[in-house]
Amino acid sequence: MMPADDRYVTFRELHERGCFVIPNPWDAGSARLLEQLGFRALATTSSGVAWSMARADNHVALDHVLGRIREIVDSVDVPVNADFEGGFAIEPEGVAEHVTRAVATGVAGLSIEDSTGDAANPLFDRALAVERIAAAREAIDASGVDILLTGRSEGFITGRPDLDETIRRLVAYAEAGADCLYAPGLRTMADIEAVVRAVAPKPVNVLVGSGFTTVQELARIGVRRISVGGALARVAWGSFLAAAREIASEGTFTAFASGIPFSEIDGAFADPRANDR
């Protein structure tokens, strides 16, 4: 198993050059399969984790989230980044306290977003949002663990798709100590490239939840990291529901033909290291 210190170093090195995909598992099994496919780092997904617990996104309690993060970290050797939502607090002091708890799970990175969950006022005031990132940075530094901090601005997925304001926020988050910047919901190459230029030389994460681009295209404009959020979980749930709906409505079982063979999936989890992690 890769020592924790090596995971921190490896994760930072991935952000220094080139472009890599950091897919999003939601439990130990999905994490193990992604690791076996050769991905060099993984990231949790708040939505994927929530759905696996029969909850809506952003409606899972902190203790449960921390438990799932630790489960995923312990199941693989590669670095794991935590989707830490809004830090599970409003005030910077609360964010700092919870980030300290997240550090203890063994994650190599974590993200803090600026969405409020209030449809009428979906983003924290910019000044408060910057203070929250600074508090997360201070908590990480105080821990003595070299965790990579990602600052997220959520305007494009909360009904406030203002590129100029998004860039202002991301630049401010970088100045407050964020190592990587992320604005989920950007869909045009021009907008993505504008963000990359604005925060350079710090790396940018881009969310890809549909086929609107490719790894090659994003790498060409300088994107360092590509995540998929809950997209893999949606694909898994889609196949599950298609088969279940066929049974419920038709009384037939033809969808099972697309399932992975038992021997293949069972063999993927026959790793003797599993009980040693």
C-alpha cells in the first residue's frame, strides 16, 4: 500500500504538468475498479455518495460523509480528493474545524465550494467565500499535512452563470490559498480557456458530465485535471433502473445480457490485499 506521504507528493505532482482524469467513485467497490483501470488519482462525489445512501445531493451528514471518504481512501493505493461540499458550515471557523477532521481521513486533497443551498441566494457573498477558503487553507497548514486545496465557484450550476464573477472569485480563492481552481458547469472551450488564463499558473479542474469535449481538447487549452462528478454513478443507476423497469413492466430479463460476467466482477474483488487495507 502506498504510504500516505507518497500519496500527497504524487497528487501534487499530477497537477504540475500535463492533464489527467480524476474519476469519481462513490464507494470502495467503484474506487477499486477505477484504480484497476489505471487511473492515477480518484475523487469522491457528493451526489454519488448521497444516492448510495438514499439521500439527495448535499443531504448527507458530515459524519457519514467522513466515513465514506475514509472507506474510499482505505480501499485504494492512489491519492483521493474529497468532494467536501461547502465544508459543512457557513462561518469560516466551522469550515476550518471540519477540514481538520477531513484531513484525518487520509485524503490527498479536498475542495470547498461557495454555494449556499439557497435558491434565492445561491452563492455566499464573495468576501465570506474568500474567508472560507482562507480558513480551509489555515486548517490544512496547521495540520502539517500537505493536502492540496481546491477552491470551487458554483455559479454556473446554481443559476448564476456569470463568467466575469466566476473568474473574480477563482482568482480571489487562489490568492487566499487554493492550490487548484474549479468552476463546475463551464461548457464552452472559450469560457474554460478564459478561466485557465486567469488563474495561471495554478491548475484548473474541469467537470465533464456529458460528451461535450475530450481529454485531448481540454489538455490543449491547458486544463490540468478533469473530473466527472456524479456522471459515472448516473450511468450505473441508469443500467440498474433500465433492467429493473423491464422486469417490473414487461416481466422479462433481457437487460441482464449487458451485465458484466459474474466471474469478471467477482474476480476484480479477489485481491488478497483487500483485508490488509
